[in-house]
Amino acid sequence: MSKYNIDLDYAILDIDISEEELNEIVAEADKIISENKESNENLAVAYLKKAQCLRKLNSGITPEFIFYDQMGMIFKNEKRCIEGLLYKALKLLPDMPEVLMQLGLLNAPGPFGGGKKVREKAINYLSMAIRLKHDYAAAFNNRAMYFYDTLYNLYFPQNKYYVDKAKSNFRIAVTDLTEAIRIRPFDALYFINRGIFYSNLEEHKEAVEDFSSAIKYVSDELIERLKTYVNIFNLRGKEYTELKEYGKAIDDFSESLCLKPEYNDETLLLRGKAYYLAGEKAKAKADIEEYLNRERNTADAAGRSKIFKIIGVKPEDI
């Protein structure tokens, strides 16, 4: 039970908590609910615990299940069950911010997600949680995350309206994450998230500062949790490349390769790009050749296309 944290979201953050531990928490909550001898506060917490843990236990449901009627029905029933538990908690304690945050997270993009209206509903829940608990750093962070889905608008610059809308959303996200950092100034995750938004706003110096803070404060737990899809050194290295500080970029990509060489095929290309832009073409070519020599990569059209996409030139032109 010691790993349970009422403020965290097990389904999204992939907290290191076993299925056995989650089932123990659910069983404990069921006992409290069935006996019905506790105060309204303790009963509400029991409903909340059960809802949180069921979301984690059912996080294997994937969006593609929606395309199958039978699985789609399971998908809808799971959401309805979890939402029902949260509403029961809210009926017992209408001003419980942790329940409101979980209702917001239940509408997150993905297995339990939806369109624009669902996202707005989720943001409203998170905003209500923040109004009730002004120092709710996790709620500020989670509300900011809902604006990631406007990132694709930046890839269609011919439509100025959507680009401006995306950037406006990112600015709101930066404001929320700044508040989360003010409340919890040593949380590396919040710095990572804000740095990514700064990067997409093309505010690369600010992004470098945030990724540097994340490197300073990152815990072993966070490194383990994000090992396959977030590498802070890569993130900062990309920003240094944008700032034309190629030496620092090369250092970061090299550090990344030392930390997790098994996950870093693309890092070779990122470092190769920094070498190429710095005028060190022989080293750039060496990184590309190593990338192609790795078992999963080939010199076919797809592999060469990725090289061109990242570095900006054809391998034979280096």
C-alpha cells in the first residue's frame, strides 16, 4: 500500500506499481465500501482508490479496440464503471479535488479519450480541482498536457489560423507548467514538459534552461519510468542544435549514447547532423554508417529517407 499516492495517475505516468499491489488496494477499498462503516471522507477515498487502480489495471485497452463492436462495448463499459465510482466519491464529498482531477484524466486522449468536447470537459474538471486546491501541482501539469494534441497544427503552416491557435494553446500550457514548477520547484517532469512546449514555440534558450533543470533534478525513478521515450539529453541536444551551439549538442548526444545505447539509433543521426552542421563531415559520415550497420537499420529507401529527414542531406552528399 505504501506506493499508493492519491495525487498521481497510474495509467498515464506508468508508475512502478505491480498488478498484485493494485488488486490489494482495490480489495481494501471494496471492503470499506461493502462494510459502509466509515466516514463520508474515508468512503470517498475508497471509491477514488478503486477508480484509480482500475484505470491502471485496464490501461492495456488500446484505441484500435474501438473499431470492433464487441471490444468497443467493453471499452465503453470500462469507462462507465470507473466514472461511476468517481461520481459516487463526488456525491459523498462534492469538494474533493483529487476526484475531479481523476474525472479529468478519464477523458484523456487515448483508450478513454474523445474529441474536442470531451477534452474541454476534462479541462473543466481539472480547472475545478485547481480552484479547490490552489497548490495542486499535478493538476496544473495534467491540464497543460491536454494541449499536446494541437501540435500537429504546427506542421501545416499554410493555415495560419491553426498555427496561431496551436501556439496560443502552448502558451497556456507554459503558464500552467510554470505554476506547477512554482509549487514543486524540484520536479524534473514539469521542467521536461515545459521545455517541450518552449521548443515548439521556438523559444530554444528557455527550452535549454528547462531541460538543464530537469537533468539537475531528475530522479532515478523518473529515468526508469521514461527510459524508452524521453531522453533529456536528446531533448537538450536538439535545442543546442537549433541555437547553432553544435559542440554542446554533440556532447549531449554523446552522453545520451553512453546512457542508453540500445535505445539510441536515432541519436546517432542527431549527432551526425550536429557534426555535419559543425563542418565535421567525416564524423557525421561515421555516425550514419554506424546507424546503417545496426541490425534494425538498412540502407534501403526507408532508411535513407529517415537520414535525409533528420540530417537534411543525402548520405552520399556528405
